Amino acid sequence: MLDPQTVPEGGAMKNVTGTPGERFSRVILDGLVIVTSILLAFGLDAWWASQQRDMQRDELMSALLAEFDASVQEFERVSDRNGEVIVAADSLLLLYDSGADLFVAPGLLANIVLVATMDPPTGTLNAMLSSGDIRLIENQELKALLAAWPAILADVIEEEQTTAKFVEEELIPHLATVTELGPVFASRRARFTRNYLNQDEALTVEYEPIVLERSRELRNLIEIRRHRSLSLQLGRPLALETLDHLRETLASFLDHKED
């Protein structure tokens, strides 16, 4: 009769159970293999998830940097435009105060009734804030700046819109009572269709001068228009400082990643 702990294999007898100690060791070894495999799988999953998060974060930061670079161009465009308004208003006030007849180039008046407003791209930042993806950014200072930027930008745009409302509701209606607006609006439209680079170039293509009737209200409105553009210029440093800080921080992080 065969020993129950052995079975025939190829004509020989082989022990398949071993001693209790051997069986215990084999169970421990099998368990360790299983546990190690599970931990390795979890580790690989965690590593891959971390890599995916890092890639998503870097893509977001690159897109944000592109948006902020475009915002700088918008700030510069509107800043140049406000500078033209201030120059035009100064010229009109100087002419008004000279006591000479008010024969004015339509382009000069067009400059003070044309309000440039910013339209910076904000899609990436808005999507990141609304989706909660801002959590991907570990730098707390950068995270705070990104969260604050929409409100800072909104303040700038709101002031521009207030100026545009003043021009549409107060300045233009009064100009209609003291001069002919047709040439003014024609010159204003030309600023877009002819792609003038600056005020000097715009004034080289002009219609016949038009006459302004003197009124204290006209002078006050021109003064207010100048003041509003000056306020817009003076109120931008905080926004520009924040914007520059955002761009520098993002660019530094991305350059460090490449290194």
C-alpha cells in the first residue's frame, strides 16, 4: 500500500506535501508573491496616474501662459488707444482755449468718441477654475494669483465699459448739437477699415474740417473724456503687475520642467 503523502511520477515516488514546515514556507512564499504583485500593480497605477496629472498640469500651464501673453497684447493695444485719446483731447482743449475759430479735423473728434475695450482670452483659466483643475497646481502663490486674476481683469473692463457708456450717452449726443457728426463717424469707421497704425497716420487721411460751436458743456465733456482715459492708464499698473507676475511664474516653472 502506497504512502498517502507520495504519488507515482515517471515510475518514481515524489513527496508533494513535504513536512509541515515546508508546507508553511510555501504558503508564505506564495502569499508574498501575490502581495508583491498587487503592490507593484498599485504602484504602477499610482505612478501612471501621477504622470498623467503632471502632463495635464503642464498642458494647462502652457495654455495659460499663451492666454496671458495675448492679454499683454490687449493691454498694449488699449493703452496705445487711450494715449491717442489723451493727445486728441489735449489738442481740442488747446484749440478751444486759444479763442480761435473751432475748425476741427473729423479724425480728431473721432479719436475721442472711439472707445477701445479689451477682450483678452480667458477660456483656459475660466474652464480650469470652474472644473476645479486648479488643484493640479501645487504652487500656492500661483494658485492665489490665478484665482484673483478674473476679478482684477473685471475691474479694468468695467471701467472701460463705464467710459464707453459716457461717450455713447453724453459726449456723442452733445456733439450732435454743436457739429456735424457724419464726417466724425466716417472717420471713426475708417480707423477699422484702413487699419491705421496710430493717430498721426489717421490724421493724414482726412475730410474737410468741420466747425464746432463753442459751449461750456462741450469743453467740460472733452475734459471728462480726457480724465477717463488718463484714469484708465493710471489704473492699469496693478493689473499689469499681476499679469507680469503670472507670466514670469508660469514661464519659470515650464522652463524648469524642460531642464
